[in-house]
Amino acid sequence: MRYLFLVLFPATAFAQLRDPVPAEDIPDGNALSIAGTALAETNTGQDQVTGELAAQWSWTRAGVDYTQGFRGPRWTNRYGAAISLRASGGGDSPIEIEQRGEVALYVGSIGELVRWRSRSRMVDRFWYRTTESAEVGAFTDFGGLGLVVKQDHGHDLSAEAFPFYFEVARDLDKPITTMELDIAQVRVVGVPGDLRIGDERITIRDVGALRAAALDFAFFSGRGVAIDGEDSPWRVSGAIGLSALTPFGTERDPLQDAPSVVPYVELGIEHRGATVLRSTRSEIGRPLIDNADFGVNAATLHRSTDTGIDAGGQLVAWWQRSLDNNLDVHGEGLFGIAVHRLAFDGMPVSNRPFVIARADVGVTAKLGHGLALETRAWCERSERLSSTRRLEAGLSTGLAFHH
């Protein structure tokens, strides 16, 4: 499935560069892709509509493929352009509208973005109950300096130094500027998986004269590392490092908020199967297009909120299974426990433990001609959907399509 490779990036709670896009998944010449879904949802007695619609047009050409020089896992070694538009949400999901334009310049790409979102997601690093944002911004994606080793069995081994993704966005209604930098000192991508040394993500958020910063730094990290040879469906991932947060805008004195530094640890295992296109955004951070049919991931939880900092741990699990050629079942869940820290004059005044959790299960029946009937049920414990209710549940059903 190659039709959404630039429209949709995974939403995740962990530091990482953007996922690689295999060269064979980027078509030469013109390409147009459309995917979407429309579901009716019942949530705590309210009938709502939720869904997603994504469209992208691109035109690209491959450049000369030297064995060394500028080379990376995304749009490097290509030139061309892409325009995408995505609208999603409703029901329990935030409503999001995003437009992106990107130009490939052989050594990397540059682009612009416009997006609007009604509220936060569970996995947001800067998490606020009632944040509505409308942003315009720009980004650049550079694959790094490195080389590609051509192997006889058809799998390339790519090594890059300092690949990075940088984005800056400005809110249209509020004095809020957000800058994000994902960078790795060394990255090796190939048959064994995705290995990185010095993998870090820095996010700086300015609100007027106040500034918040988040840093996840992994001394060493690995993603999708094969356990037993290149044909093994079992892959492991993990990271070890430090996570730091400096908040602002608490109910106390925002200029005296104490920074929070905790260990950054992640360990996961997954089983890879057939590639699947999800019909709706994952609220726990799973990518929209995925080939992992089972996985478990444990990691630290560290986020800034409107009243302080949450620090703890979280466990994420997901699965999908085809009962026959036309019927799939799938599910995902998140369980997190953390301490909510309020700060005043540089000293913590509250250590209130709390639990967040979400479970989501669904059934997809393929109808043919790109159509499918989907039904899903979910239950969530958090304050994301309502500041007065901790527990929410819902049921949705409807049609999904892709072309």
C-alpha cells in the first residue's frame, strides 16, 4: 500500500525521526491517492459522526543513484513535488484538518503546512484539556550524509550521519510558536532494522514571553530489529536515555516551574504480517498504515500539562488477525500510571498518582471495490474528552474506502 506514504505520519509518544519510505513505494511520474471512512458513533448517549478523508497528488522522478554522498531513507535522491489534504475526527477523536505541500530537492525536501485541531490526543507531549489550535508552518527533511551499500540479495544497507527533520509552526489565534527537531548522530537502516546512536527529539513551545521545552535523548535506540535473520517476522525495538521537561503556564507561578528529568526507557516486541490501512486515527499512537499484527511496547511516560508535569510509565499493546479473506478483527490498548507534579517556587507541592487507559476493538468486513464495513467499540479513562467525567465509552459503525 503506497498511496499514503507522505500524507500521514505516525503520532507517537517517543522520540524518533520520521519513518523511512522505501524507494519502491514512491512512484515515478504522476500519482493520485484517496482514502477515507465515515462512521456513525454513539458515545455516552450522544449520536455523532466520525471519519477520515485523505487525498494526495505527487509527481516525482528518481535522480542519479550514486553509492555515496547525499542519501537518505525518505525523499533524498529524488526531485518533484507533492500536495496533500487530510480531514479526520469527530466522536471521541479530535477534529483535524491538515494541508501539506512538499518539494523534493534531491538532497532532501522542504515544505509548508496548514493545520487545525479541536483538542489534544492522549499521546501529545504538551497535553491540554481544551486546546484548539490553528497553525501555519514550514519544515525541512534532510536524509543526512552517508553511503548506501548495494547487496546481492536486493536489500540495501544505508548509513547516514546527522539525518534530521525540522518543523516550525505559528498559531494564528494565539501567540504560540512551536519548533521541533528530530535528529540522530548516526543512523543505519537495512536488513537488521533501524539502529541509531544519539537519537534525540527537541520540542520548544513559546507562549508569549513564556517558554516550555521537551527533550528526549536516547544514547542508543533500535526500531524493527530482526530477532532471527532477515526473514524473521519477529522484531524488537528499544531505547535508553534521558527525558527532560520544563513546563509553563501552571496554576501556580509559571516562571518558577521546576524542570523534570526522568530516565527514558523503551522496550518492545512485535510480529509483522500483511500491511493494513486503518480507517481511523489511532488514539494511542499507532501508525495509520502498519504491517505489525501483534505487538507490546513498554516505555516511560513524560508529558507537560496545563497544571504541571506527568511522569510515570505506560504499556501499549495491539493486534490484528484475518479470520478469512474478507473479515479482519483488530484491537489496541494503552495503560499508563503516573504522578502529576504541581510546582511552586521551584518546589513540588503535589504528587498525585493517576491512571489513564484506553481499549479499542473492531471488526472490518471487506465488501470489494475498495469498500469495507467497519464496527468498533472503545472505552477510555482520562480527562481528554470531558473535564467532569473520567470514564467514556462509545460504539461506531460505517463504511471505509480506499483507492
